[in-house]
Amino acid sequence: MNVGFAMSVVMAIYATGGVSGGHINPAVSFAMCLFGRMKWFKLPFYVGAQFLGAFVGAATLFGIYYDGLMSFAGGKLLIVGENATAQIFATYPSPYLSLENAFADQVVATMFLLMLVFAIFDSRNLGVPKGLEPIVIGLLIIVISSSLGLNSGCAMNPARDLSPRLFTALAGWGFEVFTTGKNFWWIPVVGPLVGAAIGGLVYVLIIEIHHPDPDLEAEPPEDKPEKCELSVIM
């Protein structure tokens, strides 16, 4: 499941990256605006498209697997229990999870996501060969979801969680999808936005501002070639 989720992100970025930059996550778009990597006036358009796309995707999945969903629980669309199917579309907390821990879970997971996204696209860092950035992001998502997905599915994306949840509410699961798990639904919406802001800030403060400025680097004196040679050797 983690591999399939990650590879779908890779395909989405390859499909749309040349036109829109491959933004499919409102948390990423928000962080990009917050740290000056995208203009704020674009944010509502990006976020609107992301939520709409996730809703249409959920509806498409429901249509394709309608017969399977109906037969799995005897024609019932359940939110909890061993025959529950709501978690196919949105994330739900494990029984032991508190809301405080769930919020921290989403903040930390998305923080790591944004730290590495900023690193991948930082031209002054080690960088990634052009055209391979989506694959590296896919590997990043596999790592995060495999290590931090046990508590509540590791959404890290408000659109990927809220839009399908709304669709399930309308498609037959009922509006209990918003109250199940102690009203858990807002955690995968707010948590990733907070985590994205923290992740971007951590990267900027710990890594980005410490890059040497090429404009301030003085050229070595011409009358001391031995220092040039030494610096090359080192």
C-alpha cells in the first residue's frame, strides 16, 4: 500500500510537473508560499484544484470498485469493524491513539516531508539529477509512510484526506466519517499545514541560510597559486 501510494504521487508529479510544478498537496503549496517559493495569489487555485482532484479520484475509485465494496460487507458501507471500508478513502486513527498524539503524528510526518522536499529542490544542496526528482520524492514518501504510518495512516495531505472523506459521507457511509475517532477528521487537515510550516522553517534555519554566497566568495590572489592548488587537492 505504501509503495502504491508513493508511486501514484510519482506519476502525478511527472504528469503535471511541467505545467504546475506537480503540486498535489495543499501543505506543500502553503509552505512554498510561506517561504517565498511561490506567489500567494496562486495558492487558492492550487488548493482548489487539489481538493477537487482528490474528490474526483475518490468518486472514480468508488465507481470502479462499487461491486466489490457492495459484496465485501453484504451491501453495507461500514466505517468501523473488520468489514469497514471507509479507511480505503481517508485515514482513521488506531484505537489506542489520542487526539494529541494524532496531531503530533501528522505534524512530525509532514515536517520531515517538507524538509526533504526543500532539500531536493535546493540547487545549492547536493541536488537530484534533473527529471529524477519525482522518483526521489516517491522514495521519501515510502520511507515516511512505512515508519510513521501505524498510528493513523500518515496522510500528510489535507486534500488527499478531506475530499475523499467528504465523498464517503455523501456516497453512503454517512457523516459519521467526521465524528468517528473522537472527531479525528480535522487532524489530517490542520496537522500537515502546521508540520509543513515547521519543516520549511527548520530547513531554512538549519541548512539554507548557511549555504555560502557565491557572490561574496573572493577570488584567490593570482600571486599565490600554491593556495589554489592546495584548495583543489583538499
